[in-house]
Amino acid sequence: MNKLIPPFDSLEILRKYKTIKRELINQDGLIDLKIFIASGSTTDEIKNTLEVFLLNIGIRPKFLQGDYGLFYEDLAFKNKTLSDFKPDIIYIHTSFKNLQFSPKYSEEASNLDDNLKREFKRFEDIWTFVSQSYECIIIQNNFDLPPHRTLGNLDSTHPEGLVNFINRLNIRFSEYANKNKTLFINDINYLSSFHGIENWFSMTEWYRSRHSVSLKYIPYLSYSICNIIAALFGKSKKALVLDLDNTLWGGVIGDDGQSKIKIGNDSPTSEAYLDFQKYIKELHSRGVMLSIASKNSLKNALDGLNHPEGKLKEKDFISIKANWSNKAQNIEEISTELNIHNDALVFIDDNPAERDLVEQYLPDVNVLKMTSNITDYIGILDRSGFFEAAIISKDDVNRNATFEANKQRESFEKKAVNYHDYLISLEMNSTIKKSTGEELERISQLINKTNQFNLTTYRHSSSEVLNFMKSDKKIVIYADLNDRFGKNGITSVMVCKILENEIEIYIWVMSCRIFKREMELAMFDELVDIAKRTKKDNIKGVYIPTAKNKFVADLYDSLGFKKIKSPKDKQNESHYTIEIKDIKPLNRSIKVINE
């Protein structure tokens, strides 16, 4: 829903959130999440707007709100109501108004440092207790700056300055979050600066209704929280599809030629296009996949990309569709080549007619509404939050190199006599082993971001996954995959329940980058070996259909499982079982290295 993508009419969202909710609530395939909102000030409008933003990305939240102003009491001590609620996420809504130990003038330096330690300790106590008690994700505001400075500019450097105190405290928060993978910072320090501190905090609204964020800007706060949740649960976008003329450079390459398009440092307009390319290059460097859909000849497109002043080059793009075909058709082909769904794509084009066409024919594609001014482009893309990252793994950074290697594999496949010979010729090898926690980030990322090869689509926080790894009633298995063209990194994960006489596959995910490489056969063989070593009789599996996991609808049938009757309360699920004694090794293509 475009009205929920910045720049949006925040007051309209506040007024019409019930109508918007009704339009979104009946979607198929929604992920259910339970969110507790801990209050440092009034939170009703945060809950309402966060709900519609989450519904818009396919997440159905159930909320529990804490009592007004009692965030510390609700979270630092036993709370039966919260325990019974079993939150997936706890959001702590605090602001500079919730500081208890802010500096007092004429205090000794040692007391000022103690104040900082005591303020930080209050929040550290909360995070520690929450992690131990609820094993959930924590989203914590850092601190916005107040609208007034009694010391003026000195407030930012003097030990008694509140601005100095808040800046130092925010650094402490950041350092703690970097070391604790279940804590994520909602950067209201940035948000309030971006929108203007006087706009962000209204004295009138604070005294009238105890809103620490002005009503007009609450949707922007909620959108920021939504982006963090989207990144954690696999809802961030994966690929950016770009037009060329008047999008990546100024002018029309076919008319103007390479030497006259606007890109570089020759003029303000050329510099703006160059900076836009630099921004996209940064996205690419952390794993965002780039493609082109342009009405151009391929020769002209490559001439533009080879401009000596340009930052983006042909090698940066996984797919280049430079032709005169319908752009919606080209984007569908790109989606197929990348093996991702349309809703993981973002499309940027300066031409409103082209944008409208894509929106009409491919409504799941995220089409950004660009202006006619290139200086707006970075801001529009950045504030969309589409490429928000919760973590940046090695696999993310190497994603584009992996797709380049896949092109080489496809070329190699065309020369093979048959598909099995092709797989053998790849010289694949895989290390499959039980996880002990070192790979937690990547394993959690795969569980929460994978949609196509995902049998049950259960989502879990990193702390929950870590507990699976430590439990004697569950086992977490993961695998990497390497071949003659390169390394794919950790690409498949299983979480299984260890029952008395059987093993139940609870989660099974695999990266789309290695589809049709028979990695699933190698993983299943390893699970069978574990079942035999632990003297189990059966393996059970469940398939829960979604709009995106049809790829694995017949997986259990293909592995030799028998379909059994589903429980009465789970009629939408397909349940399977197989006896260990009936299973023969299936993997014929991958050399497995057990550790």
C-alpha cells in the first residue's frame, strides 16, 4: 500500500488507521507476532500506526501495552501478565524525558561519571532481565536531544551538559547492542534530528497528553520500528531494479552519447547523479542485488555504464535487460533469474508512465515514486527503509559474487550431457554438522528470511535459536556448499525435535541460491544417520503451505514419506512420517565432510 511508504501523510494515517487496518487484515500468509510495548510516555498512537505498517509487510501483530510510564517496573521485575503473553518482541519506548540521572550543575566530575553509569545500569538491568525471562527480541529507543540547551553550544562538550550526557549514553547503548544480538536500537536520535528537534518534540503535546513524540511524527517513529522488525523477520527487500536514462545519469544515452550524459563532477546535476550511484554502490557492497530494466539497446546501456566518471559498472549488475520490451515483462524475467518473489524487488524509474505500468501489472513489486529532481533520489530510496539490515553477515556481503558464480554454473550446465553429469562435474562438497552457536547470526537469518524452501515458516529470535542449540530435546543442523566455482556459505538449516522414538523436522530451510543442486538430499541423509545413531524408529515432517513455499509442497513425497492424518486443529497442514528402516541414501552428487 503506497500510502504507507514515505513520504506519507502521517496525519491521514493517524486519522484513518482503522480503515487501513480493515483493508490489510485479511491477507493470506500473515506472520503472527506478539509485541509488548513498554511505556515511557503515551504509546496508543504508536501501537495503532505500528499495526498498519506491520500488516502492510505481511505481519499480524498482537499487542500488549504496559502501564503509562512504568517501563522499568514492567520489565526489570517478574511480571506474570507479560510471562503469560509470551512476547516475541519487546519495544521500549523511552525518550530524554525518562532520564533519571541527568547531570546537575556544580556536581563533581566523579559524580557526573557515576550518573552516566547509573543511568546506563538502569537499562542494562532491564535488558538482562528481559533476555533471561522472555528470550525475545528487544527494540530499544536511544535518546533524542532536548529542544533547549541551558549551556548553549557548550552543552555538547561540558561534563555538566545534558547534550554531552545523552551523546555519551547513546554510545554506551550502541556498544551494548553490538555485543548482544537480541538488542536492537531504534535510532530516534537520528529521526528527531532529521525531522527537526522542535518538530519532533512538542512542549504543548507533552503537557497536554504526555506524548514524547509530536503526533505528526509518530508514524515516522512507528515506521522505523517496523523496518527493524521487517529486517529481523525476512521482510526487507533483496534486489533493486533500475532504469538508466535520467535515473542513473542525466540525459538519454542513445541521443546524447557517452560523452554528453550527466555524471561526474562537472555540474551540480552531474554530481547529484554520481552521488546517487555511490549510494547504490554502497547497497550493493552489503549484498543488495542490482539489475537494470531500461528501454535502450544493450550497446547504449553498456556505453553509459562504462562512463569513466560513473561508479556503477556492468559487473555490478546481475541482470541487464536493455531492450524495447515491456518493463513489467523484463522485471518478471529478472525476478525469475534471481529466484526471488516480486515483493522482494524495488523498482526505480524517473518516468511515471513506466512506474504506473509496473504497478498495474506487477502489484507486488515495490515501486518508488520518484520526483523529477535527482537531488531527491537518495532521500526517497533511503527513507523507504526497504533495505534495512538487522545484521550484515559474510553471506550477505558475498551474495553478488555467488550469483556471478551461478552464471558460470549455468553456462557450464549447457555443455553437460545430462543433469546428473552436470552436478557431478561441479565437484560439490559440503560440511554438515550440528551447530553449537558460532554460526548463530547466519542460521537465525536463514530461518527468518527464507520463504521458498521453508516447510513450516516458523520464525524465531536469535536467543530462541540459541536455546534450540543448547537443548537436549532439539538439534540444529546446518550445511555449507562449495564447488569448483566458489563457496556458497551456510545455505541450509534444520531444527528437529528429539522425541522418544522419533525425530520431528520442525524447521527446514534452504537458500534459493542452491536450488536444484540436491543439497536437500545430503541434508536428509545426514538426518537419517543421526536418527540411526540415536536409535529412533521414525522421522516426522510437516508442510504448512504459504503463498511463497509451493516449491517444497511435494518434498516429503519425493523423499519417500507417507502422508498421515493431520490433527483436527491443523487441517491446513500436511503431516508425514517415514520409518528409518525403509530409507536408503539419496545423495549421489555432493561429497559430505562430517565434523
